[in-house]
Amino acid sequence: MANEIPTKGILKTEALKHYILETSAYPREHELLKELRKATVQKYGNLSEMEVPVDEGLLLSMLLKITNAKNTLELGVFTGYSLLSTALALPDDGRITAIDIDKEAYEVGLEFIKKAGVDHKINFIHSDGIKALDQLVKDKKEFDFAFADADKSNYVNFHERLLKLVKVGGIIAFDNTLWFGFVAEDEEGVPEHMREYRKALIEFNKKLALDTRIEVSQISIGDGVTLCRRLFHRVFYILNWIQIQFFIHFISWIFGYMRVVLNCVAFAVCFSNKTLFSLLYFFSFCCDAVDGWCARRFNQVSTFGAVLDMVTDRVSTACLLVVLSQVYRPSLVFLSLLALDIASHWLQMYSVWLLSFVAGRSCHFNSDITTLFSTGFDIVGLVDETDRQYHSGENSFRLSRIMDTSALSRYGKPKVLSFQTPLHRNTLFSAMAKPVSIEVYNPNGKYRVVSTKPMPGTRWINLLVDQGCRVEICHLKKTILSVEDIINLIGNRCDGVIGQLTEDWGETLFSALSKAGGKAFSNMAVGYNNVDVEAANKYGIAVGNTPGVLTETTAELAASLSLAAARRIVEADGFMRAGLYEGWLPHLFVGNLLKGQTVGVIGAGRIGSAYARMMVEGFKMNLIYFDLYQSTRLEKFVTAYGQFLKANGEQPVTWKRASSMEEVLREADLISLHPVLDKTTYHLVNKERLAMMKKEAILVNCSRGPVIDEEALVNHLRENPMFRVGLDVFEEEPFMKPGLADMKNAIVVPHIASASKWTREGMATLAALNVVGRIKGYPIWSDPNRVDPFLNENASPPNASPSIVNSKALGNELIVIIYLERFCHSASGSFRLITLCRRIKRTKTRAILLDYDGTSMPQGTSAILCSLLALKAERER
């Protein structure tokens, strides 16, 4: 046929497909399903591939049994293979609403459905999908499970309607979402008749990935099945627009004032009788007044207020009970008053639960309570670290027996209250929130530390847990969190936060962290230009970063980009993948030889110097560098290496410290940028400075994107096709300036300079130790470039914060690290050692002695000199 349909699905080989079917699918296929499959092939030939495959039918059947579905919806039936699979899986009282525009195809399978005796379960609607779904929505139908295998170009419209029809916790399954694997291929390689649906499914998959109303799992069975678990309840979704918190306040207000009226009536009657009980009831009335005052005065932030509230409320109720039962026992009127008073009291207490029953009919106190919390509400701390339940009268709830807090963390965003604060009903349903998965370690920890992103490795988690921290890791499906997202994560109580370079940490966030009792924030990065350090100082919050661990790996990527640009590797790779290679040619992708050329480094700090050493020693390049400070160690290295080459009969390398950046740009063949980003380095490389560079020069940037004027760079690349650039960072990440991605002489990678396993795990460790060090009041490590003691997995890290950038502003104590090896190999070692120890003693700074093996030995200031001298003497012997 002209429009042939692929038969392998997304599997690589036909053999693999048959292996799966023959080992696990065909042996369990129902006999009537086999007959239906044969009948479909006989009538429709190759188009029978539109039918659901056997293994997918078994998957649907298992899902229905696992979820105990009874009422299902099927959109797109064809000959009814999936329909019969569903009918066989449902209990006898189960029902299926099946929709298809092709009744003739449905009647092919109807014969086998009747043979199976399940035709009574099926209500077939011969209609267009959108029209039928709209009618079901209008009729307020509700389904446990829905399966869509119809017009792919309408999947987005189907999805919106199915969300209104499927209940909370129910599953919506979409078939063909990988479209025979074509969604991952270039359009040129896709048959013409498959392109329309391919494009529609790509857009649909993107929409599902960003839809916060569902959980998504894409399964590579057949040609792709996407399962969507619905999170939001439609009633709650509507209540969000009418401000659910106001609604609860209104209910509470009605019941509260009903009690006041009843109390006034009862008091008036008591007073007219002038009995002893009048005084008792007057005391009850006063207790109610104190109760109300406590609830407003302390606003649920004081243990004293909560306890006083509870006591006065209980006394008030007891007094009322005594008065009305003893004095007015014969009167039905006042017995009714008693009943109404008590009833209104408890209705006021449990108005939230009343609302939950109104909003969701399947919300029960025990088995189904998690359904209520899977709708996207804030989840709040319910019990304290010792599992004590705070329940102060009408203002809080005892929930520990009803739901598991660790399980709740899977359903919603934690807004953790102070563990000395009762759970107030107004907080419980404070606002609608996007579903967030929070991974919690050591839930009973004393200190709460939040990580805005999952970080590599587990050592950082273990270190925090060992220090008594409750660790919460956010798995929000957003690359960059907004300020509002982070404020919600911080909540009402947070001791420290580990954040990312992509987040904007300014006045708003530091204010929120300070109000929550936070002491520290650490970037998981060496840079901190995303942090307003002055705002952090204002709120007394320490700001950490992670230097000393990513030097070599960042320098390696800069070297990799240099080589790839010089030899045009990315261009050549694309050429091969496009099938354009027809044989060797003399001028095919001719690049630059690096040996003997000049490498220019702008910013010869840790990373810049490491990169320079790699290029000089690895490729025998001459060095020219520009930095505000002289890099003596780098100069000595190049000099020594040049002498080594000369001694071995080779051309020695040279170095030169340029007097200006322009000098580097003019002379170097390869230039790598490593400056700090500030006002003086913004657009450091602009149109004018690009024009100074050689026509075939190579520019590499692994520092910060705004160092280069990206728009000017695009124009320069377009005008100078032999000029090449390698970029790891961009001016407005995650976006690139228009035209940059189209430049064949540009290599672009997504900010992966530090992306080696050891480095990223080390960064996570340092960030965690920065935060916990400030929480615990440890001193500051004074040499953030020497962080090896923190990264040794075989030993406990020092009790210090590795790198706090605003330690001086906060007046934090420093630790001086003394490396024994620095004092054991020179004649002046003892004198320098004594001078150092005197300075330590004078400034009252703590000191840690590090032996050759990196072992840390903290000692008193007076004893450290003796220890150092003794060890030095021992080494010299």
C-alpha cells in the first residue's frame, strides 16, 4: 500500500518484537482476542497494525485490575481489541463507554464481544470524539480510567475534556505517543503521510510534561503509551477561584457567632434565677472570651497561647454542660440549647472536614484521606520531632493516626510549621498549589534544610543527617524555580537552603528565609552573581559557595572546546551524520594546529591557570595572560617546563604577562576567558574587541555568559567564517541570541563545565557543609581553595563551613589551616612557622594542623606550635 504503516513499533528489530510477544504476550492472550486479531488482519490487511498490540492489551488489563476500575471510557475503538481486553478485565458490574466514528469497524469485533458474554458492559456511542466528550462533560459523568486511541491531532483537546471526566487518582492512557519512534527523528526521515501526526504528538508530549494537574509516565510499549494520573479534583479547582480560605473562615465565623448567641441566652436565664450556677456560667462566658482572644492574639505561633486556648475552651464547655444539665434538666428548651451549643462547637471545630466531604465524596478519614491531599493542597507539618500531637481545641486537628506524613510528601508541597505550633485549620487549606514531590530524609531531624534541586551523590545527604538535619529535596518539574516556588519551599520554618545558580536570591528570598529562622544559604556553584550578598548581610544570613572543587574539571572543558573548535570536530560530526561524506578530500575540514601557537588567558585565577597549564604542557603552546594580579606560580610553571623542553632538545615555551586585555586579543591564536562577572567585566568582549582578534582565532568562554556581547559575537561569526568559538555559558541562559545556534563555526554546550561525577558530588558536599556549619555555629574555613579535607570520603570532614563569602561582614570566626609540608622543606620553615603561630595567637583564630596524609588534628593555640615543630623535626630526621 502507498501509505504503509511501520510494523516494529519503536523496537529496533522485528526479532526483538517477536521475542517479547512470544515469551510473555501470546501465551496469555485470550482465545477470543486471538480470533479478533485474525479477523482484523483478514479485513484490513496492513492497516490492522492500528489495532492495539497484544502486550499493550495485557498492560491495559493489568492496570484496570490494579486500580479496581469499574467505570471506564474508551475513545477510539477500531475493531475493538482494546475494548474486549478492557471488558474481560472489568468486574461483572463494570461499565465501558466506547466512542468511535467508524461503526463498521466496531461491528467486526462485536461478534467476539458477544461470544465472550461481556457486551452488557459496553455502551457504544457512534459519534465524533469531541462532540461525545462534550456531552459526557455536560452530563457530569465520572470515570475511573480512560483510554484514548483516536485522532492524534486532537489529543490536546481530548486531554482537556478527559481531565474533567476522570476522577482524582484515575488514569488517562494515550496510545501512539511515540509514533513508531518518529517523534525523535528528523522530519526529513519521516514518511510524508506520518508527519502530521508526528508534529501533533511532539507538541502533545511537551504539553503533558508541563501539565501540573497530572503525573506522567511514558512507556515504550507498542509505539508508545503515556499514562497520566489525575491530581486535581474539579471541585477543589473551582474553589481555588473563590478563595477556599475565605470560605472556611466564613463557616467558622457562622458557627462561632451561633455559640455566642446561645451563650448569651443561657447566661440571661441563669442570671435571672440568681443561683450559684449563674456565677459558674459567667466564668464559662469569660473563658470563651479568653479563648477567642488567645486564638487571635497568638495567631497559632505560641505554645502558651495554644495551651491556654485549649484549657479555657474545655472549662467553658464543662461549665455549660453542668449548668444546663443540672439546673434546666426538666426543660426541653434548654436541653435543646445544650445540644445546639455542643453541636455548633464541634461543627466549628471540624468545618474543614465538613468542607472536604462536600468537595470530594470519596474523602474518608482512613483509607481515602490521601485522595484529598493528592489534589495539590499545601501539606503542612502535622507532628513534631518526637511525634507529639498538638491539638488545641477547635483550632487544630489530630491527624497522626489518619495519615502518614512521609506518604503525604509525595502528594504536595510541604509548608512546614514550627514544630511547637498546633496545626490550624486555616493553614491546612490555605491555597491551591502545584503538585510537588518532596523527598524527605531523617523526618525527625532537629534542623530543617531544604535543597531546591536534587543533587548528585548521597554523601551530602548523609553528612546533613549525621548532624541532625531533616533534609527535604524538591523534585518540582521546572528547570528554574521562581521566587514564589522557593518561598513555598522555605515555609514557616527553615534553618538553611541549598540553592542553584539559576535562582534569583535577593531581598525577597532572604527576608522569607530570615522569618523562617534561617541562618545559611549556599549556592551549589563557585560563582554567586545570582545572590544579593548585601541583602543577605542585612538579614544576617551566611552565603556559601563551592570553590576549590571544580577547577580542573572546568579547565578540562575549556581545553575540550579549544580542541573541538581548532579541529572543527562538531562540524565534521554533523557532516558524517548527514551522510554527506563521499571520501577523503585535501581541503575537507582543515583546522588549526595548536602546537607552537600562542594561548591567551584573560583571568589567571584558579581555573584560568589550570587551563593555561594544560594547554602549555599538553600542546607546547606559548602563553600570554592578563590579570590584575601577577600569577607567580603560573609563570614559574611555564618557565620550568620551558627549561625541561630545552634540556631535551625541543623548542622551549615562553610566557608573557600582558599590560592590557587588548594585547592578549591581538597576539593570541586561542583565547580563553576566565574573569569574575561584575560591572567591569560585563560585555568585556564586545564588537570593538572582537575586531582586534585574528581572523582565524578561537575564543572559548567557560566563565559567565554576559562577559561576551552575544549579539556582537553572532555578527562577527557571520562575517568571519574562519573565526571559531566554543561556549559553555550564555548571556541570557537558558536562551541564546538569535542566529547563534545556526553558526557552524560556533560550538555550544549547556553549561556543563563542572559536570563530572566527582566534581558535582563534591560541590553538593561543600554546599551542604556550608549550610550545616553555619546552623551548628562552626567557624569558617579560611582557605576555600584547599578543601580536600572535606572531600575525603574515608574520614569525617572538619567541623567548619568550607566557604562563606560574607564571613567578614557577619563577623564569623575563621579557621587557619596549617599544612605541615609547607614548613618542612626550606631553611626558613621554622621561622615562618613561629611567625604564623604568633599571628594565630594574637588574632585569637582557631588553627587546624594538616599532616602529609591530609589528617586534620585540631589543637589549642598554645600547643599547636610545639606539635608543628616536633613533627617538622621528625620529618627532617
